[in-house]
Amino acid sequence: MWVRSNLSDTDSIIIAFTAYNSNGSKANDFDFSSLSHSDQFSAILIKDLDNSWYTGGIAGAGETFHEVIDHLGTICARYKRVLCIGDSMGAYGAILYGAHLKADKIVAISPQTTVSARTCRMMGDTRFIAHFDQLCGVPEELSDVRNIIRSYPVRSLDVYVSKNDSDDVENARNIEKIENVHVQYIDYFDHWMAEEFKRYGVLRALIRNFLLDRDSFDAIAFLEGERERFARILAAPNAQRLVQGDVHCENMDVDLSFGMKERLERGDLIFKTTVLGFSSPCFRTNYFYRSADIVSFDKDIAYIPVRIPLRGQADGVNILRTEVCCRGRSLSNIGISPSVSRGDAGDASFSYGPDIENLVPVMKFPDCDLPTGHLPRRQGYLMSGPYIDLNAGSYIACIVLEEDFESSGNVSIDVARDFGNAIAIRDYLAGMNPVPSVLTLPFLLSKPAKNVEIRLHAENWIRGRVEKVFVKRQDRIHPS
């Protein structure tokens, strides 16, 4: 079935069209799938696994385009208001179906506006020409958005395209002068802007705008407001950078208004500091700070201390880059620049004694039938554990590999707490120099942490034996 629905006793229905099915990528998935879980409106999710740009039939709804229109029209007749939405190929489908169904609102994100290979060549948009050449028997009235709207005038069509994608801009210009068509050219992102709309809350606000029967949603103003709110975090007066002992310090103040508190609590908003040194071996270390690291609230402000241990980094000067991430990705794509500074680790080497507790016997080596400590030749996470509780303080985690181990690609060591929430990750970059047999990762805890684990990850594969695993407290470092 290429249709999923959640029909209930509501005033509004949303029909969402899935984008291009690349190599079967949409076989088990629908775009905008979260829309089918709401009790505020009904929803129908549609995908076109044949990549006919919705000009043909849809399994589960009809064998031809007009049969599908009849099927959906019967359903839409039960509702007062109809929204059709899609991105890329799905945006073409949203316009095509929305026009025929006389939808109250159509939202097209990064749409193609023609399936004519000839027209695409004239525009210089060659992305899908090979597919359009194979679309046979598509009636002229379905092959170009201008023809569609000429025959079936739209009530309100909102088009969103990124200025960074010249092909999308060319497509939007085809229809920007048509009555009831409103095009917004977004300064940020790229063709796959729909994912960013979800990440920054644009999609949620856009749907709310439709349900409240408002005019076209101003995504440009919304994103600018988001950008200003996020920018205040790194520009806050307390975001000073200094060195206390062996620790690089940045104090982040987060304004909890405008939904920031909820984002922190959901884990959508995190801080990431990347440390990059220039000595051998070459590695990149990322440190993560979340809601669990908040040490105090002052009215509507959360205080998050970012503390980076310099001891255990690369010898000499290191570059430190702190940025805000929303749902796993940097905010640099909406113009939020990271804070960049330098930290001098001096001689960052350390030594461990023979009396150090070796944790190998209590570590987990998943899906491995070899003796404890031996690594099979494969990729992914190869070792984790020991799930211990640690007090506040500064530590260094270490994995000692047998001298004759083999590896291909980057190898990383990370420390996580509470079953998978990463505190720090260090990637040893194989392309720069051989991966060393001693992998280290310094990290600092401003508060006690439970279920702390050390993990070994191979990008391609690694083979050999783990001789030692340990966590050592670094008493020289003061985290305050």
C-alpha cells in the first residue's frame, strides 16, 4: 500500500506527499509521517514508488490519476478545510492534487514545477531529465504546474525554496507571478529544506497557521526570529572564555523563553565543543553539554558551564570551537557562527602505573565469539562498559590495544552516561597518520554521572586485542 491514513472526527484534513523514491529508500517510509499521529486533524500520507511525479495511479487509492482524485475527493468532502503538502517530487504532487481537489491551502517545499524534459533543459535544471524522458503518456495538462493552475486555479499556494539551490529558484520563478501563488525565497538550507523546517519548528508553525485559518505563513520571519534567539546564547555576556588551571572554560547562559526550556528538556538543544590539535597523532575531540549539565537557574536563564580539560589534548596549541546544535545538527546553516578560541595544553602527555585497575574483564564485546578482549574484523561499536558511577571531577579514559593491531579508517573512543548519552568522542583520523595503540580521551564532569561507559568504534574495521581499559582521575585539573 502506498497510502497511510488517520481519519477522525475533525474539521481539517492534511494530505502529505512523499518525495522521490531513490533506490527504494521510501519503500517502508512516508515523509511527514508525524502528521498521522495528531488528534487535531485527520491526515493521509501518500507515496509514489514508481516516481511518476504523481501523474499515475497510487496503490491503495486508484489505478489512474483520476481514480485517485475521485477516491481522495470522497474523503475530503467530509472536512471543512483541506491542506496538501509535499517537498521536491512530493511538492509537485501536492500542487497537482491540491489544485484538482480545490484544497484550501497547498504548501510546496522545493518543488519541481514541470515534468517536461524539454522545459527543464531550457531552465538548465538537469537533475531529473532522465526520469522525465521515461514518463510516457503524461497528459499535457498534468505535465506543467502552469497548465495545471490554468485549468484548476488554486485558492492559496505557498512555495518555499532555498536561494542556495539555483534549480529550485528557477522552478519557483515559473509560477511566482500566478494569482494566489506566494513564493518565499529562504536565505538558508538547500533543496532538502523540508528536513530543516521540521528541525527548526517551521513545519509545526506552518501547520498551526493552517489550522487557525491564517494568511500565508512567513517562514522567513520565523527563521529570523529563531536565528536571533539562538544567536543570543553564544553572544551572552557570560559566554566568556578563560583558562582555570588545566581547564578551558566557557559559561553559557540560555534564555529559557520562546520554547528554549522545552528544547533543552527534550534533548533537542545541546552544546558541542570541538577540540583540534596539530601534533601527531592527529585526532578530533567533541564534547557535549545537555540539560543534565545545567547547574543553576536564575529566573528564566539556565546556566551551563562548558569545561574542556586541556591536559590530554594534543601537545601545544589547540583550536576550540563551541557551537549550538539543534536536533543533532549545527546552527551554522542559519548563520549562527560558533565561538572559536585557542587553548595551550603545553606538554599534554600522561602516564599510567602498573597498579591501574584494568576493566577489560568486565567490558562487553557484543556479537563476538573470540576470547575476552579480542576484536573481530568488523566495523561499528566493538566494545562498551563498564557502566560505573563517577563523582564530579576530571578524568581520562584509555584503551590500550595490542601493538600489532590492524585498522582501516577512523577509530574512535567515546565516553557516555545513562546508557548512550555521549559526554565526549575522540576520533583518531587514520588519513592523517597511523592510529596509535593507546587511545585516550580526557573528560570532565561538573556533576556526578551514572552508568558511565567507554566505547570503541571502528569506521571501517579494526582487528586485534584490547590489553587494557581504564578510567583515571586527573587530580591536577580543577573543574570549578
